[in-house]
Amino acid sequence: MGAEQSKPAVNFEVGAFKVDDNGEPYFQMGPDTLRIPMTLHREARENLSRSVRDGAEDYTVNSYMFFQGGRKNRRFDTDINYVIFRQFTRSQVSQIIALKAGITSTIVLYQNARSPILIGCSEPRSLDCQQIRLVITLVLTDCQVLKEKRCSTLYLMEGMNRFSYVSTSAPIFEGIENFTIDKTTLYPLAVAGRVRKTDKELDVIRYITKVSSEGHRRVLLAAKPGMMEYQASSIFTYYCYMYGGCREVGYIPICPSGDRSKILHYGGQSAPNDKQIVDGDLCLFDMGGEYHCYLTDITSTFPVNGKFTDVQRTTYEMVLDTVHTVVNRIRPGFTWREARMVCYRALLRNLVEQGLLVGSVDEMYDAKLHRVFMPHGIGHFIGGKFMVKSEIDRYRGIGGVRIEEMFANYCLNLSHIRQLQSLMDPSSSLSPIQTIEASVAEEEDRGSETPVAYLKERVRQNSELSADRPDSKKKKGARRTFTDEQVAKLENYFDYKRYFTPVERTKIAKELLLSETQIKTWFQNRRAKNKRDENERREQNSSATVGMIRCTQCIVALKQAVAAIS
């Protein structure tokens, strides 16, 4: 049983699991979703095996790493699972996985043959099927086979997460007392191994980050006063599943608005995204999709009506500058402690520069004043002479601002970070706040569906409003150049700003599929038209004033004539 076995000739294509032309298994939810080779998991297991071989103090050749399968959690008072089970990148339970330490080519999966996953499915999945699907050597049904293989040491997972304080208990099975047990080696090595991702894993994370970023953008486009928070959450989950194949999200979407945005981990049972978003609210949306048990975590903050108040803009820009300060300092070897120090000091510096605090940043940092404004960490895997001024009372009640971005520590080219930041920067021409209808027109040009029907309705209404305005009546030649959607978009840009830099014009031209000359000419003509309209309004106001004066003079003259006759 210990010899390497060839792949059985079995058709295991069930659901999202398939094989390519070379006979290699892969996972893919749908035609337009990411294809993940199952060798991704084999590489992760091999890396862990090598780590145990090199890191264990008393390593012996015939040692195994032993992982206990998880159990389903039933929803209270029902027989229904309240979440989709996920472990070992699979939604299966009652699995026990043993990896032979140090020998990366031999991996053994032990599956309870009486498990419902084998006998209770409409399409039973055989042990041979599991062998191919997980890219492993052997699939067996009895844990006692470890004794037959003369296993010398079992490395068991046992430890506590230092951040969440969640404990992992060592597995127990009948006959475990017959083996030498090591409970200290495996946990830290497994944790360290999960911190560093392989190239294949990074590809998955990039994919789900792209899907989640687009989901955020769809919510930004759809958000409007009067919407419920859970409706915004549903737009995100709909898009990620409909277009990204994400059956699950990484966590319950956190969609607070207004003063609720200061509540950490909002969206749970005690605060289930049940507030109505009102005009003037800041929305802090923390949402991330999940694909094949890999997830992302992105947070964006924006005003629901598309316009920051002075207080909101100041708060947002302080947080954004703090994020930029930390990201620009991150390099390989940059520790979490250093990152926290840079973050907290940058936050205090911004508060001082805005006149919200008075005193020395060093003294404030030593006194841990930053915890008043930021009572949490800065990320995850993804004094005597200062006082709080009364000015800070202006900022009470607006909630909070949080920005979370995804990046890989080894990257030297941080273009993808800059792209995400530009989407969240309110002063950027790429910001959804400034170009709220931008991507909807692109979707219509491509003929693809939008997740909510009223997005198209909003574009149509804007086009109709533009058509009703006198300044929207273009010459016949101009109508052949610009579509109604492009005109509506350009009008939105013009309402925001009259003059654009060459870089901004280039971005607008690329977005609307027009030339830079067309963009430049349109804005020149639009400014000229706006100036003519202003002159006409002044003349009309002046004419009305002259008319009123003349009318008054006539009335006075008439009264004088009547008095003279009398």
C-alpha cells in the first residue's frame, strides 16, 4: 500500500471539478471564472512537508503529519448547516489527512467510508475519485493503517492563534496511544507556511480581489439615499456569485452607514445591516468574496450622495494619507510592529495638522492617544502637554472611515495598489464619487447585464434631463460624434469641474472611447456655451430690471396725472 500508485482510470468530473486535455484535474465554477489547477494544493502540502523535515528537532523518516477533519455546525433547532463547510479547500466533512513528513511524493488521505459524502450524495464520489481530485497518492479508509506503515512519530496540530485566541485542539482517534506524539512542531510551521503564498495561490487571490473590487464598484454606482444597508450587501453578493462564481463571501458583508460606521464587525446578528441610508451619510462597506476557499478583504468609504461635506472630506483624507504613508514604507523585512508605529504616528500627525489635537506627536504616541481614534490593528493576513481641542466636537456623530487594500509584500511594482487608491480618492478623476455613471455606460456599450435594473434607469433619466436642457441641443454634426451616454457622462464631468489637466483628459478619453482632441474640443465648446448662457441670463435679468423701473415710472406718472386732474 505504501508504493506510489498510478492514477486510476475513473471519470470524476462532478460540478466544478474537471480534467484538462492532459488529464490534470482543475477547479472552475464556470466558463468565465478562474481555472485553478489542483497541483496548487499539492505544492502547499509539499512545502509543509519540507518545513517539518527541516524544522523538527527529532525528525525521523517514517513520520506523519496528522490533521483531523472538521464537523458540520447545525443551525439551532434544525438539521441544516448554517454555513457551507470548508476545510482542506473542500466542502467535505469527516476527513482525516495524513502527510508523510519530508517525502513530498507520498500523501495519504483517510476518508471514513461511511461518511454521508460518499453514500448520501446524488452522485456518489468514490475513493478513486477523491484520489484524482486532490492530486494525492493513496486514499484509504482505516486510520490503523498508520501502524501497518510503522509510523514512528505523529505531528499533531495544536496551538492558539495569538490574535483571535482561537484554539486548535489535537485530534484523537482510537489507537493514538501507540504512537509517539509531537504537539509543538506542526502548528507554528503550518501557520508560517500559510503566510507565504505560492504563485498559483497569488493568482487565485488576484482573481478574487478583482471580482470583489468590481463588486464594490457596482455597489458604489447603485448606492443612493433611501436604500437599506442590506440591499447594498445583496448587490455585492449577487455580483460576486453571478459574475465571479463566488458561492460564498469571505465573511458577512459589513455595510454600516452614518454613525453606525464606527461599529467594528457590523453586520452580524446584533446589527444585521438593517439601517436605512439617508442623504448625507457616509457608507463604510467592508466586503470580500471567496473563491475555492480563498478570499479577499476590501473596505471603501464614500458619501451616499456623491458629495463629501467638509468634515467628511477632512476625515477621509486623514485616513487616506495614513494608509498611503504605511503602504509606501512597506518592504520585505518591514515588521508589523514598525508598520503599526508608522500608522499610528501618521494618524496623530494628521490630527495635529487639522487642528484637532495640540501637542507633540511623540508624547501622544507614547501616551497611546491613537487608541482613542483607532482602537484596532492595522491589518491582517489580507503626554503631558497635549489635549483634545473642542474643535473635535464637530466630528462627533459622522461615524468612521476605514480603507482596506490588498497587496503582496514582495511586489516592487505597486501599480495595482495605486489603482485601488485612485478609485477611493475623492479628488481623482477615476473616483466613482466623481464619475458615478461612468461604468454603467461602458456596460451598456458592451451589452452586458448590470446587477440592478435601476442603474440603467438612472442613466436613461440623466440622458432625458440633459435632452430637456437648452444647452443639450447639439448641432446635427455633433450628434453623430457623441452618443447620448457619452454626452451625459461629459455633462457630469463638466458639472464637477470646468478645466481638466492633459492627464485627466487622457483618462476621460480612454474611458469614453473618444480621442483627446474630441474631449478637449467638447469642453472648450461647452465652456463657451456656458459663458453665452450666463451672458443671456444677465441680459434677461437686466432687461427685467429695466422693465420694472419703467413700469414703476409709468405708475408714478399716472398717479401724478390723476392728482392734477382732481
